[in-house]
Amino acid sequence: MGSVIKVDYLSRVEGEGNLYMEIKDNKVVRVEVGIFEPPRFYEAFLRGRKYHEVPDITARICGICPIAYIMSSCRALEKILGIEVSEEINVLRRMAYLGEWIESHVLHALMLHAPDFLGYQSVLDMAKDFPEVVRKGLKVKAWGNEVIRVIGGRPVHPVSFRVGGFYKVISRSELMKLLKGVWEVKRYAKELLEWVLKLPIPEVRRDFEYVSLKGDREYPILYGRVVSNKGLNISEDDFEKYVVTEQVKYSTSLRYRIKGRGVYVTGPIARYNNNYHLLRPDVKEVIEAYGYGSPLVNTYQSIIARLAEVYHAVIEIEELILNYREPREPYIEGNVRAGLAAAITEAPRGILYHRYELDDEGFVVNANIIPPTAQNLAAIEVDLMELGDKLVNLEESKAQWLAEQTVRNYDPCISCATHFLRVKKLIIN
């Protein structure tokens, strides 16, 4: 006896695609997470463009996390051009990037993901019962956007960043305006973390390899070695040597595995598990008061990592502003020359790899961009495979809900990977 579940469009993810699952003898025997939108060829049309055009072009890959693309491209190109930016410029970059984490994490955690745990179809339904949670979330998100606007010139697709730094010096007085009412933003961020820690999170355990940058003295975002909870420890320059690229017939997005090790997960839960000791004490105090700590053991708990990073980011931005010193010059000019380099930074959804080759006039010869969502696609399929015993004991509508929720755990930003998701079929025999 079989049944078919068809959903025309999977809500609360960014982009379009399809999901096909087949279950036999209480086991999921086939999973296909298909992305069917046409590829956008960013790497191809970067060829022949001057190096200084690259950050603004790659920023258009995603309207939710443009700073991530700007930062990974800038860092890779600066390595080729021999640029070492000042500590003051790095501080500004870090603040803006943390602002992007805030706005992206709150958007996903409250507007797209939290309704899953409470049985709501949308945040609008959830807001009827939790109006203060939604109001506070929007307040924190708006503050993250304002951080980006002040530093980047506008909150979406900022215009002040460039290879070597900024187009103008960001003054201390401009930044200090962000601290007006920051005490309220911090309180709201803490309350949001406490709220998600009380959500009914499914109790499952996954033995994934969690891959992220590793921080030294601070929670990683712009720099770090690539590490995992299972012993991976490599330089960003060697990343492509350790990953296997796969193509499947049902998707226009590539997939990635670690050579000899298999699928891996990147994103907030990976950063959290690999760098928990670097979270601010106030953040860890809240987490541990609710019985959590490190590691988080399943992807449903990613929502905890996201809100932990939000609270951490608000605290850190405040401290960075209070200690900010204006750079002497807005940017550092490099030496235009041929070369090849790669860089990884931590986008809201995980490690974002950029590799560029320039000719001796500074034009792009080749480019490779590996976004976090593409890296997570294979893990999403494995996660869904593990749901077999749970899905067969659920009625079809609830089985579909759980499958969709599992995908949303990863906050798939499919405009980066190409696009995502429609649940097409779930066949239960």
C-alpha cells in the first residue's frame, strides 16, 4: 500500500527546487534534493573582469548575505595583490559581518524556522500567539541591518567595501549612534535565545562531521584554519585538495564531500561546536542554564546556535564600537600582478570559499566559488535518509512536515547554490 504526497511549493526557504523520497520496509531508500533552476554562471562571467569589480559582482549572488561574498572575494584578491589590511579595517569588516549574521539569523530562526517547532504554517500565525517574540526579533534584526547601513552605506548590497578596505573612513561618531538603545537590543537578543532554548526540539542524534573555521582568540568569521570535530585541520589554501565535487542528474547545484570521509555539515552548528569556548560568557551562561552546552548533536538544534551567535554578535559589536579607532586611510592599494589565491570566511550559513586567478594586468582568469548551501546538500540528503523509522509511523501530512522541517534546519539559501525547494513526492510503501 503506497501513498503519494505532493506539495507545489515548499514554503519558508529561499528559492525553488524539489524533494523526492522513497520509503520501503520502514527505511528511506532514496532521497533526491533537486535544484532545478538554471545555473547563473557567476564564475564564468567574472572572467575578463578587473579585480576591483569582483566584490560588487559576487555580492549580487545573495541579497541576504552580500557581505559574506564581499569579504571572501576581498580577502582572496588581497592575498594575490600583497595587501595586509590594518587592524582598524579588520574591526570594521568584522562589525559589518556580525551585523549580517544578526539580520540573517533572526530572519531564519524566527520567521522561517521557529514556526516548525510550534506547528504554525507561518510567522504570521505564530505572531498571534507570540507577538512580543516577533516584535523583539524584528527589533534585533533591524539593528543588525542598521549596523550594515552605517558601515556599508546601505543595508542591502552595501557599497562602501572594496579590495583593500573601504571607499571612505567610517567615523567613530557615526558608529557611536548605533549604541543608542543597544541595551534594549542586547536584552531582546538574550530573551530570544532563552525562547528558542525552550522550544520542543526533536530528540535525535546525528554523527555528522562539522566543518568550520577555527578561532584563535575570537569567535571565527574573517580568518582561521578549517577544522572539524573529527580531526580535520587544514589551511584555507588547501581546501580544494580535501573536498570531492559531485554532480547529480537531478540538480543544477554541485555537492561536496571530504575525501575519504564523506558528507559534512557547515554553518552555525559547526561553528558553535568547534568554537564554543570562544562564545561570550554571558551567552554560555544562558545556554547552560537550560541544560545545553557543546556539542549540539542534531541539526534541529541549529536554531540554538543561530540565536547564540546573535546574542554574541550584539555584545561584541558594542565592545568593538566602544574601542574603535579610525583607520588612517580608508584602504590600502596593492601591487597589480598575476597570481592565484583562495580565502574562506564564515557566511551566516557556513564556510564560503572563493578562489581567483589574476593575470599580470589584474584581470580575472579563473574563479571558483563554493557556497555553504551547496556544501550542505549531501548532508541534507543523509539527514532525510535517517528519518525512515520516524516517517513511517506518521500520517502523511505530518511526515511531509517533518521532512520539510529537516531541510529548513539548514537555512538553505538557494540563491547562492542556485535555488531551492519544492517537495514533489514522498512515497511510502
